[in-house]
Amino acid sequence: MPNPETPSVREAAEIDPALARYSRQILFAPFGEHSQRCLRHAHVTLVGCGALGSVSANALVRAGVGHLRLIDRDFIELDNLQRQVLYDEHDIAENLPKAEAAARKLRRINSSVEIEPHVADVNPGNVESLCRDADLILDGTDNFETRFLVNDVAVKSGTPWVYGACIGSEGLVMPILPRQTPCLRCIWEDAPPPGMSPTCDTAGVLAPIVNIVASLQVTEAFKILAGKLEELHRELVTIDAWAGTFRSLNMQAAYDSGDCPCCKQGRYEFLCGQRASASTSLCGRNAVQVLPPAGRGAVSFRELAERLRMLGPRHNEYLLRFRVDACEVTLFPDGRAIIKGTADTAVARTLYAKYIGA
């Protein structure tokens, strides 16, 4: 028998017409109208719009988050569509970067949410401005260096964030409240050496684990944004979707008795640029990202396309693309390039210098 104190769907909608589309969410008692209003005024920065990021963004926008800042450095490829839920073949044909394609889809899903896309590489020079005013940072990245950078800015600013990762059929989720719970470097002080951890190339990734991890991340984000910190699951959750197993590991001792270089010593080594790289191999892509020299201005695609006309470049307002031998070069307006067809950073940097400029 229904609880007489529980509002009906109609009553939930009548509370505020602007909240009518969220009536089923409001009817979930641990969430309720107060949480919905908190969510409506929340500002979330999502770093990465790939597998985890696209699922998280979709859930946040459908749930009614007020402002969502999307940051991604990459463009869409055919093998993304297996697990990156916001994209389709039309986006590939349009040569759209992920952040822009995601923003277009999300605006059609919920026009009341303010969507702010940034086609950019998150680095020590821009991460603080990209995360400024955020009530929460959500992890949609695919590499330790960017996660450690996000961890630095979150701890420094006191901004909560939710870590998530997946590979193969396995995933990890952990909410982080700076100086209350363990930060990422409390648990992993350094990234594993190259070749010591599995990647998309070696282990692949199943779409279901992406959806599970991202959904758990967003659930913890709801609790933080609604101020329900007492209900936060303050443990590292590990999931194996193929085996059907979930485990929770209490990592609090890593903060309480540890001497973390970030949250205990106040050394923001990734944010200060001490641990940043100028070129990065991209997970599962046989590709390298190359950053432009410091202080370089915006690229004129028209001028560069004319100079490279023998290579048959194609461009729109978002990117310019051309092929050199076995490599495909995709250049963004900020001078950043993704060079596909090699995992050798030296080869990628040589191609960049030869065709784009040293």
C-alpha cells in the first residue's frame, strides 16, 4: 500500500512546473525536491567526453544539472561508437570534436541546462580556469597524468571530485572530498611506468563496464551536489562486470596516517608543470598528441591549408586534417595536434615540426 505521505507523480509535478520533467527522480525519497533544486543550481566540470564522460554527461543533463562544462581534446572515430553514447556516424562525417558534438546532442536532450563545450587539452596552464566556479569535477579521462592534474587543482581549491576508470570488464570509482577523504595521490603516489598497466590496446573495454562506472560516479555526484555527504560511499569501489563482482575497499587510513605529497605536503607537482609532458601517447589509439610551443597564437587553417595543398587537407572551423605517409594529422585551432598512425612521440614531434612548424 502506498505511503500516504509520499507525493504522487502529479503532486511532484505540481510542486514546481519547471521540475515536472524530473518528477520520477523527485519521487525517489532519498533524493526528493530539495536535491533536485540543488542540482538545478549546480555547476559541474566534466574532464573528458569519451566513454565515461559521454555516459556521465548524458545522465547529468537528463537529471537536470544547471551548468555543465565539457572539456575534451579529441575528435570522434568509428571505434568510439561501441561505447561512447552521445555520438553517431553523422558526427564522424561532420568531423566534429567530441566536446562540440556532445554539446549539440545534450542541448537537444534538455534545453534548460547550460552547456559549455571546450575543445581543449587540460594542462597546467588552463586547468584552474576550466575548473573555476565548479561545485564538482567529474573524471572522464583515460590517463593518470590528467587525473593527477585534476586531483591537484581539486585539492588546492577544495573542490570535490569523483574518480572513475575502466579497462576490459573492470572498473574503479571513488569520490574525493579534499582534506576529508583520501585523494588520488594518497592511494597512487605515482603513475605506473609505461607498459606496466593494461590499456585499451591490450585489454579492450566492454561497454557495460563503462555504463556501470559512469552511473556510479554520477550517483555519488548527486549526493555531493545535494549536500548529502553523510550518504556518500567513501570507499574505493571495484567492479568486474564480466564476473559480476563488486568490492568496496576502505582507503581512509591512506589519508589519516599517510604523508601524501599533495593533500598533506601541499606539493602540487602536476599543477605546477613539474610532471607535465609535451607529448602524450593516447590510450588505445596508436596516436600521439603534440602540444604547440608556449605562447604560440591561434592557427589559421586557411593559410595552412594553402601551404599544405599538395597533401589535400580538409578543414572546418574545428579542425584541419591531412595525411602524411601512414600517419593522419588532426590539428586544432590552438595549435595542438593528434597524430595517428604512430605511438612514437619522436616521430610525431618530427611530423609536427616539418608540416606545422617547430
